[in-house]
Amino acid sequence: MSAELQLIETYFRSVGAGDVEAVVACFAENGSFWPPLAAEPLRGHPAIRAFFEGLIPLFRARHEVTTRVIVDGDRGLSELVFDAELVDGRRVHLENCNTYVFRDGRFAEVRVYADAAAMRRQF
């Protein structure tokens, strides 16, 4: 398995485990993360950490299945199906696509593409 594929696997495993520090460690110090519904990307470890510290506690249970991962040089793409239960008991089902730019064994950039209307309805 390539280092890039391992990084993507580590990232999803860390998000699923709620390990914010391990998630942040997947990013270059000045890396960016652009979540759906955001007007601009989050840049650097402090901003990425704050985002995941706010996101992870929203879920009581979550199950993610990566259906396809493609890596080509310093670029990658993954498709994901996400089913979860929020702490208030509501169920969430989303499908999204992440794109990646790799630099020195870390993410230089991650962009998450998802159906914004579906996200608004479910959250």
C-alpha cells in the first residue's frame, strides 16, 4: 500500500475514533481543509483542530465506508458513504467525495464535496 493510501486510511480511522490529534497530524503544518458549507478553507493546524473538536462530539455513533480511493502522484480522490446517529438521536446519511493534495507524507489540501441541501436538511 502506498504512503498516500495509508495516510487516507489513517485519516478516516482517526476521524472515526474521534482522535483529533491524529486527524490533525495527517495535515501539513500549513495544510488546508475545506469542509462542505464552508465559505473558505480552514488553514493550519489550529483551525483544522478547532473544526474537528467541534464536529466529532456531534455524533453518538458513526459508520463510514470508503467505496473508492484513487491516488495519482501527489493527488488523490476518495468516495465515502457516511451513516451516523447524532447525539440527539437523529440519523444522518451522506455521500461525499474528498480530493487530496499530498506533500511530504501529509495532506497539503483536503476538499470535501457533498450535497449541501442534504446536509442542511439532516443537521
